[in-house]
Amino acid sequence: MDSNTPLPPRSSSKRGAGSVQQNKPVKPGKPVKKRRRVRWGRIILLLVVAVVLFVGWFVVDLYFKADKAIGEIALPGQEVTVPPDQSVKVKPTAVLLLGLDSREATGTMNTDVIMIAAMNPHTKKSSIVTVPRDTKIELNGYSAHKANSYYAAFYRQALKETKDKDKARLDALDEMKTMFGRYFGIEISYAGIINFQGFSDVVDALGGVEVDVDMDMHYVDNADGTNINLTKGRHTLDGDDALDFVRYRKSNDGKNMSSDFDRNKRQGEVIGEIVDRLKSLGGATKIGSVIEAVSGNMRTDIPESELRQFMFTYFGMGRGDVAFKPLEGKWVSPYVRVNEQSLADTRQALRTQLSD
């Protein structure tokens, strides 16, 4: 090879330790990290703003739904000024809760669900006594009848006198509060009545309830459209099935009988599940739908201002905060005869919860 011929350049892989490399310029690292921090900061800020806007919208939407519902639930003429020291926000309160069978096909107004709830704002706990629908009420000043028949009798009598349905409802609720207040030896301040459709709609609004169906339940009544078809086991029930679950009495063939006490136990199970679902994050987002479900199907003598206080004071209660106390007895056709010890125990449970 000619000594004057230039040699080809060596590849970098063959350079020795003493060779000198020409380093390419490298962009400084700190500005890159800073831009990344700025970018992530903006994303987080946008997320925070989005969450705040969503929560704000949710609260405003919930407020208007609640405000509208309260106006529909509260019976007219009940907006009175409650002294601050008598408000449910600070004073333990007893409420009579009635589930009304007002189906057109049956033509009855029986209160097949009867509960007395004693609620304490200081402990955020409640005791609920469930009364079997066929309980024979024996009380001075009242004719002896089944517990579920009194509301209809009071309402019809009041309607004859007032000719006004809302006034008749108020009068009937007053009579029921007085009677059951005497029966349990407590003061019942308020009462509310909800029909079967309201119960079903609330369950649907929460996406169903998960319960243990304790037996196969099959019953058809073409007269009122009842069609109960549930199998034993753990199930998530929609509103109609949950209503069938708590109402079931017996199958068409007379087998798989269910007592008032069984039904009261199921009522407690479903209500406990509803309370837990309302407390959950998923349930909290459905409160608006629950409020709408209740508004068209419930009436109460609780003043509007106190309805708001109830919502604010007891929101967040869980199943563990509610103690169910069924009134026990014995079936002696056609009545449930109350066990006196059970009556004494339920009275004491209510009084204890109402004590300051």
C-alpha cells in the first residue's frame, strides 16, 4: 500500500483506552424533570378541580331533590316552629313507622308493617321494635282488634268527619301515636306511613338487597296479582322480590308456612341491608334516587324543618347502630297473643334509647 494513501477511520469499537472521543452535546436533565413536575402538577390540579365540581354538583343536586321530596312527604299544616331544645338534633325521639297495604285490588288499608323507632342523636343509635301485624291489642279505651287494622278504622272515621284526605291522615296518625305510645309506655312524637310501592322503589334505587331467603317461597294470588317465586339461599333481590320476601305467609299448597315473627325477622334483615347500602360509597351516590323513590310514596306529620334535621343528624348510621327488638308472642287463631316478658323487654329497650 502506498504510504501516502490515507487510512480509513477506525470504528469507535476498536479505539484504545487512550483514544479521544468527541462527545455529543447532552441536554441538561433538570429542565426535563421540571417540565414533568409541572405537567403532573397540572394534571393533579385538574383532577382536584373536577372532583370539587362533581361534589359541588352532587351536593346541590341532592339538596334540591331533598328539598322537593320534603315538601311532598310532609303533610300540609305541619310546618311549626320547634324549640331548639326539642329538635330531633338534640332530643331523643320516638317515631311510629307504618307500611301500608293500599293496593287497589285488595281495597284494604291494613298496616302490615308496624315499627316503633327510638332514635338518640347523642349516640347516633336506634332501637326498633317490630310489632306482628296480627297482634291483639288490648288497651283501655280501645276495642280489641288486630294491630294492623287500627289505622284504616281511624282514617275512615276521620274522613267522615273532615272530608279531607290529608287531614284524615293526620288525625289517623295522631290516634296511632297515642295508642301505641300508651301500649309501650313512651311518648311517640312523630309518625310516617309508606306504601308497598315506596318500599320496592327504595330497594331498586339502591340496586337491590342481598339477603338469605330462609325457605322456598311460592305463592300465586290472581285476585291481587301476587306472584311470589323465591328459592332458598343467598340472593340479591330487586324491589318486587324484596317485597315478596318480607310479605310471604305460605305456599298455595299450605306448606312452607311463615309466621308473623318470621316476617318481622325478614323486615329487620332487609332494613339492615338498606341501612348498610346507604352508608356505603355506592349507596351515597344513589341517595338522590332513594329520596325520589320515597317522596312519591310516603307521608309524615314531621315538620319540614325537622325532616331536614333527621337527615343531617342520622345520615351515616350503619346496621350496627340499629338494634331490632321483635315483640314476641304466640299464635292463637286469629291473633298473636303477646308474651308479657317480651312486651316488658321491648318497652325497656325503647325507654333506654330515649333517655338523655
